[in-house]
Amino acid sequence: MRSTLLACSLVLGAATASAQQARLPVITLSAGMHLVKAELAAKDSERQQGLMYREKMGPNEGMVFVFDGPAQVCMWMKNTLIPLSVAFIDERGSILNIEDMQPQTTDSHCARGPARYALEMNQGWFRQKNIKPGAVIGGLPK
């Protein structure tokens, strides 16, 4: 009986980890001459899950969060295992501000104005590509 419970536990744990790392639809964004393969988190449940439990992300991969309308939004890193940078983006696609976020923290990182999107990339990606506030991100869904 005990070994059956342990086996069931292991199967459920593996299924949960797999579900937590399920990939969302991918769109291509542009940041100047750089292309980004971004998973699209448009539903509330997708935005809440974000990049939680991911152990790695490719060099030009990220996740774009689409909010229902321009709003004061904040992000945190609860259950997120990789260091990220987030660009808060307005309705026109212009970056408002970029914040670096440390793994597994609940510190709030907020947009400096009404944001319609947030783009999370590996920490330092924006700095390495010389992408700063005011730059426009192309290919964002409407």
C-alpha cells in the first residue's frame, strides 16, 4: 500500500511539474533589429502563472504579458527560478521602464505609467542589446 501511494505521489508530482512548464503560443516581436520569440500570456490564469517553475529560457526567448487595457501594473518573482528583466510597455509599444528582478522574491516591480504589456526576458537582455526606455517593441498583439 505504501509503495502504491509513493508511486501515485511521484506520478502526480511529475504531472504537476509538467503542467507548470507547459508552453503558451509563441509570437515574434521585434526590438530594433533583434527578434524575440515570446510566449503569449493573455488570459488572467496565464499571466498569473507566467514563467514560474521554469529552469531556463533561450537567449532570445521571453514572455509577453498582455493586459486588458493600460493600467498601473506590477510584477513579482514568486516561484520563478531564473533571474529576469521586465520591460513595461505602453499601448503604442513604447518601453516605459525596464526593471531587473531576482528569482523567488515577492518584491514588486512596477510600471512607471499605464502599461498595456510587460515583456520578460533573461536578466540583462535589454542592457546587452542596448534597448532602453523609449524604444518601440514591434509585433505586439492588439
